[in-house]
Amino acid sequence: MTAHDRIQSPLLSISRRAAAVACGALATAMILAPSSAHAGDLLFRVGQYDDLDAQASEASNEFAQGEGHSPSSLLDLGVVSAASPKKKGSPAVAGYLYDDLNCSSCTESLELDFELDQAYAAGDLRLSLARYGSEANVVSLDGTELAQVRVSENNGARFKITLPAMSAGSHTVAIDYAGAGADNGNHLDYILLEDVSGSGSGSGGGGSELWRLGTFDGQYSTSAAGSDEFAWTGAWSDERIYDVRDADHDANNPDAPKALSRATQALANSVAQLKVEFDLERSYDRGELLLSYARYGAEMDQVKFNGVEIGRFQGQETVWIRAEFLLPAVTVDPQDPSSKAQEVAVRVVGERGDGYHFIDMLKLSEL
């Protein structure tokens, strides 16, 4: 975030989490309109939905404003349930994360305490976080890291994490500042928890689908089952190109690898990078295209659009995570057919995890 955004940011002081949280995955995603922002039963929401075309500082305007720097900020939500969800539209916690002691109004960690009135099986609950900025945030549940999220500078994002089995009783979600990027703080938009046990699988997400690889079903599995529809087999290579313009493209049974793996693993039926090539028939403004990418595992993925990185994300070995990326503006010249050609690439990078992970779904939608 820019210094200008940081000055305008509404922030508060909050109490630091005792357990140290290790840095992990980088993830990016986008915020949808309120009507399509979640498909499950809401248990709690902290913050409000904002327009991604707004300035980043406007996203956190509803959060309380405080004085000076504080190591952490705590919000106790009490008992949460689908029958009686907690909606904190003007939460008394910080909306800006930063670790600079000289920051006039910021915090290093946001901690949300809540109590479940019943137990939930693995995959029944989903945590979503919407935010801005290129800085990384570590997200943890009860002291265990789930993911680390990072967005391209001055862009908004949302990511969704399918949670493990959870018992009835007290739990804590923490969002910690982890630097990186411009390293001058980032705005939060909202955090929500939902029961998605009855939402089913399928193409996943809103908008009008332009193309898709795979079905959105991995969130209900803790194995490779979510990638079974990916049909390609072969020896490992650094890259495989998939062209959705081909006549034999099948969204539900794509001839694409089901996994990404590093060269140190070089597993059969996987590649280090999957590149998807496609055409756009017209120009799009920023905010009109949404890329959804769901996957499994602790490795970090880099996501690019037309060769430019739009984000990185990573989960854990027992967690399916889905990222929704807001794409930048695209110009298509009717007089130049070559300007229609576009590409999306996902590559496994870094050294975390066991070196490979499965793909659940890749999809481009028009909003």
C-alpha cells in the first residue's frame, strides 16, 4: 500500500497473539458483490463488502480508528451459529495491518475469538478473507497456520480456506502481518466464516463462465479426489500448455495435468507450470474478469496473467484453498486479431511442502 493510503487508513490497537505463527503461503483473490460473496450459511462476518474499484483505504473505513501502534487487536464474537450469525459491520478492531512502531494508527495482528455451538466435520466450514495490498498476511486457526495471503499492490483480493474438523467450543482466527511486497501495511475489507456443508460442488463461483478446467469438488476431500477429472498423463516437464480454443476442450474432463510438482519431485502426470491459452472477444475494464483457482497442499503457487504476476498463495497439506483473482484491464483491438490472445499460468515455486500438490479447478468468469 502507498503511504497516502496508510495515512487515510482507519485503524485501531489490538492484543497480540501469544503463539508465534510461522510464515506460510501466499494467496490472492477477489471480492464479489454482496449477493454472491458467499454461498453457505453465515456464522460471522467482520467488516462490510466494498467495491473493488474504490481506493484501498475505503475498504477498511468501517473498522474502528485508534491512536498509535499496537502489537495486536482482539474481537470477541461470542457464540456463533447459522441460526444466529454475528455481523460486525463496524467492528471495534483495526482495519490496517503493519508492524512499523512509528505508524500512527495500525496493528500487527487481528485476533477473532468465537465459540461454536456444535462440532463440524472437515470441509463443513469455510473461512474467507478479503483485503488489499502486496504485503503478506499469515492466517491461522487455533495457533496452526492455514495460509499466507498476498495480493498485487493496489489490488483487492479474496481467498477461501476450507477448514479441518472443528469441535464445539472456543476457537481463534488470527491474521498477522508478515511484510513482503511494498512492506508498508495493508487494508482489510472483511473476514467471514460460513457453513458450506450443503452448498454442493460444481463449477464454483459467480459470474458468467468463459472457460473452466475441472469441477469445484476438492473442498470435500482430503486426498487427490478433487483432481480425478483431469485426464492428462505423461512424464514430468517444466511446462504444459493447454489451449481452451481447441475443439476437443472438455471443461469437466480436461486433458490437463492434475498436479503441479517441483523439479526435485518430477512426478509423473504433473508439471511445474500449467499455462492456459485463450481468446477474449472484447476489451474488459478492471474488475470485469475473475480468475478462480482452487487447489490442495502446502506448496506455494505463483499466478500470472499475460506474463505478469497477480499473486501467490499457499495452504497446508490437509487444506483445500481457493483463490479468486481480480484481473487488470484488457484491451482487445478489433483491427488486430492477435490482441485477442491471452494466457494464465500457475507455477509451483519455493521450497515449502513436500514438492507437489493437486489442482481442483481453474476458471475464468465475466462479472
